Amino acid sequence: MSISDLAKASDKSLIQAARKGDQKAFAALVRRYEDTVFKFSFKVCRERAKAEETLQDTFINVFRKLDTFDGKSKFSTWLYTIVSNNCLMKRRRRKRDDLEESLETFDNPPDGGPQSRQQPAPWEKTPDEVLLDKELQTLLDRAILKLPVDYRLVFVLRDVEGRSTQETASILKISEEATKSRLRRARAFLRDQLHPYMAAQGA
């Protein structure tokens, strides 16, 4: 196929050709989705170098595992799953007990005593929607990086990418209830992190 034909070909056609060893078809798939993968990776990593590394790792995995794609989901959904797995693999072994405990307190305050922190006032919008200026964006970026990657992925997929609870759960291979729980805790943590700034803006 010519470059023009490759650009017009369906994902299914390109995947079938790539599975048979057509390098041009695989390159066409990469060109079609590299921007999507990079943008998602950057939203999760918040660093260009790490996003570029994740982009490379993702398409290496795609090349190796293309035969395992069953076509039951969108190809883009399968790509999101691979990106998410790459992020999890890189961060899974890092210690995060303290932050996990702090996230738990938003749902389960310690028994027999006052809460260790005040519950932040609810906002009508999610943190990623309230980008008032560059300072808030910087604070939000830093706060997102403090989230364990499991929670960060859910937050980015749901509140930044706008994916549904069902699709997010499918991408991350977790239950919808776990997706809702992680999103609730991630939002609460980010609101708590940004609360001093928001309170100062309202003063």
C-alpha cells in the first residue's frame, strides 16, 4: 500500500498487515497513535523525558504483543492499557505506604479520636478543571506527581481524559468500584493539596 492508502486504512487492516510482517503498516499505526500515547503519558508522568521513554516502551510492547490483541476493545483502549501497565511497572516497587495511609484517611478516619486533618471543602469542579493561572497549574502538577501511580492513572483517565468509569476500569483491569474509590481518594488528596491556594484566592 502507498503512504496515502496506509493513512486511509482502518486499524483492523493495518493490524492484520502488521501481523504478517508488513513494517510499513506497523509504522502507519505508530504514526496514527504516537501523539495520543505521548499526550497520555505526559499527563501521567508530568515530565517530557519520561513521557518519551514511555512512548518508546509502549510501541515496543505493541510490536511484541500485537498478536495478542483480540479486537474485542478499541485499539486505542488496548494502547491505554499498555501505557498504564508501563507506568505501573516502573513505579510499583517504590515505597508509598505513608501516602497510601494518608489517602485512606479520607475514607476511613482513625477511630476513637478526631480526624488527623480537616476534610477539605467540596468544590463544584474537579481540580483539573479549575486552572486559574500558571501558579495553580504548577501546584496541580506537583500534587498529581505525589499521587501513587495507581491513583494517578485513574485521575488522569477519568478527570483529564474524560473516560467513563467502565472504560477506565477496563483499561486498568480493575473493578468499577475500585475505580470509583481510587478516583474519590485522588480527588480528595488533590483538593487537600490545593486547599491553601484556593483559600487564599477566596480571601
